[in-house]
Amino acid sequence: MDISQAIAELKKEPGFTENVGMILVHNGVVRGWSRADHADITAIEITPDRAKMQAICEEIEKRPGIFRAVAHANGGLMHPGDDVLFLIVAGDIRENVKPALADLLDRIKSEAVNKREIFG
């Protein structure tokens, strides 16, 4: 996903200028170590559930002040430094947008993306 392009497309949507005062972006990358014990990893295998990701985005968009929630996860074998997860939340004010992005991130990671670390 090209974040700049995705934001440019979002800005073309009807209602954007009337409803959006903030866009927050998350760009998750592959770490070179495991969160569990800081052991070095050589790769991770990502399996996203795109239907579940879309359903979570739709739930987030029902919140007050949220115009759009977008999620994209790369899948397959990935290496440290590779982009894994892109999230965009656009809405009216920071009091609505910041918690929406935090919840979107937490839910996508726990409910819609499977990760297997590869050591070596």
C-alpha cells in the first residue's frame, strides 16, 4: 500500500472536507527480534484475514466522528524492516480519531492477523 496515494484517494471521497480534521496513520514493520524474549528472528510469516480486517474497519467507522478506517496487511514471508501493516483513520477531532486508531490497531493485531516468527 502506498500511504500517500491512499490518503490522496481518501481526500477525493464525497464528504471528506466536511467531516475530516485529522488523519492518523500506522505503518507497522517487521522487528529483528521477538517480542516474547528479544531473540533474533530472520523472518516472519504473516497470514491476514482480510474479511475480518474489513469488518473491524466498518465497526470503527460507526463511531462518532470517524469518517473512514482503512487497513492493509501484507501477507507471506517477510523480513526485518519490511512493511507489514498499514492503518489509516480519518475523522473530525483528535478525541475521536486517536482512540479509534488505537482500537483498530489492537483489534487487527489480535483478531485478524496471524504471525509466525522464524528464528535462525
